[in-house]
Amino acid sequence: MQPSSKKPRVDVAVFPVAGRGTRFLPATKASPKEMLPIVDKPLIQYAVEEALEAGARRLVFITGSSKRAIEDHFDSDGELEHLLLKQGKSEQLKMLKSVLPSYASCIYIRQPAPLGLGHAVLCARPAVGDAPFFVHLADDLIDAEESCLSQMAKRFDNGSIVAVQTVPHNQTDKYGIVKSGARHGDLLRVDRIVEKPKPDKAPSNLAVVGRYLLTPRVFTHLERIGEGAGGEIQLTDGIARLMNDEAVYAYRFAGKRFDCASKLGYLQANVEYALAHPELASKFRGYLRKLARDI
Ligand code: UTP
């Protein structure tokens, strides 16, 4: 996979995976939400593939308790490889070896407690250094011809970018919400950003989804802010402070987002990805047609 942009490559992608996924209990009691499969691939692998396509080579996972399976997933498994070889399952072996290309490296940093997304991103600071970086939330799955992070990297011009989409007005209290101002090409200057406002207080219904391209200056603000909405250290609040120093932009990405943190969004993603899956599409479509007639 080649970086899709002529601009300087964004080398680091941060994956905050330390949340406990309480909306998905009991499935997430002992295994990470990010390991839930969409058809046959875990959410976190879609996330890593998207970041690699956008040019990232250093993958920083902010982990917490019961997240060991993520490390295992991206590690080689000699015993399984040997078994597949012995059984002549060469396709599966090839697929297993391609989970993480050799040019990518993984760094795991433990978030001591789930103190919020802003705190999780701050934990990545030693691995990010002083360069722009991606933040990718694996439970927001985006199906797009060109990956959402690639679209953002292409448009990056020294100002942080948050991916946005419009949401129903009565759902503003689930998202960071932006009030946008002047247009700069495909980007909108963010005039205001606020975490989870009640619908009657929301400045718009333009919601931030789980893709960010941030400048490292955001860390300075994240280390200073205290608890925000829900008693957590919010990334949105760090970005709001960053706007005092430099321009921040919103980008309406091209693609379809599935909110896989919710059960409904997760099921929808599985149905639509199965309908596009080369092995399954035809049989699954037939099954759905029959089911739709019966219900
Ligand atoms: P969510 O708000 O979806 O929280 O976090 P959650 O714990 O994962 O899920 P629910 O709400 O209990 O069902 C958004 C993203 O931020 C990460 C999560 O892993 C998720 O990718 N996160 C959140 C952290 O890494 N650390 C935190 O302290 C909080």
C-alpha cells in the first residue's frame, strides 16, 4: 500500500483502545470491543489497514485492561503458522502473514485508567514526538473508496482536521459538535467545538466522528485541561483550546460510517460488509431476500 498523498507523509497513527465498551457488555467483559469482527476481520484490523493506506508506519495503541488480544492479533503466531503449513492451508497462511506488513511497527502504551479519550491521546505523546499524527477510533468504521484518513492527509496543510458528518438534531449529545465558519477548499474552518451538547444548546448538528489529523501542539493543551463532559478528559476540549493557537478544520468525508460502538450500527456493518464479501455476497443476498419476505 502506498501513501495516497503528495504532501509529507503522516507517519504515526494513534489507536485509543482503552475504553471498556460498556455498551457491548457482556461481549466486552474479557475481550476488547475492537476485536469484534465485521464478517471475518476484527474492527482494529480495518483501522490499521486504513492508517497504512494513508501512509502511517508507526502504529501506537493506547491499551487498557483486557486488551491483550489486540497485541496478540498483530504479533506473529509461529504455532498457528506451522499448523496451517502442515495442513496445506496456504491461502490462510498468506492471509495470516499479511495482517501486519513488515514495514509497519507497533507500539503499545498502557493507559493506567480509562480517564477519557483526551487522556488516552495524551498517553501517546512519547511515541508521537513533534509531528502531526492521526487518531483513529476503531469503533467508527467508514466504508469509502479512498480511506477517510487518506482523504484527510491529502487536505492537510498544517492545521488540524477533524472528520465530520451531519447527525439528527436529537443526537448531538452523543458527539463532539462543531460550528463551522469560512470554507477553505474542501475544509471548513471550525469556529467552535463542544463535547456532547444537549440538542437545544448545540451550535449545529455537524458531528465529529472517529478520525482526526492533529498537530502535536494539542498535547500541550491536553496536559492542562481537567475533566470535562462525563467527568472525562475530553479530546474535544483539547481541540477547543488548540483553536486559540492555530486554525482547526472540519472535513466532510466521502464514505459511509457505521457506529460499531452501538449494537445496531455493528449489525448494519456486518450485513453490508457481508453483502460486499466476495465469498458470501451471493448466498447472503439470497438469504436476506428470503428472510425479508418472511418477516
Ligand atoms: P467511547 O466513548 O466509545 O467509550 O470511547 P468506550 O468505553 O469505548 O465504550 P462505551 O461507551 O463504554 O460503550 C471512544 C474511544 O475512545 C477510547 C475507546 O476505546 C474508544 O475507541 N477511549 C475512551 C480510551 O482509549 N480511553 C478512555 O479513557 C476512553
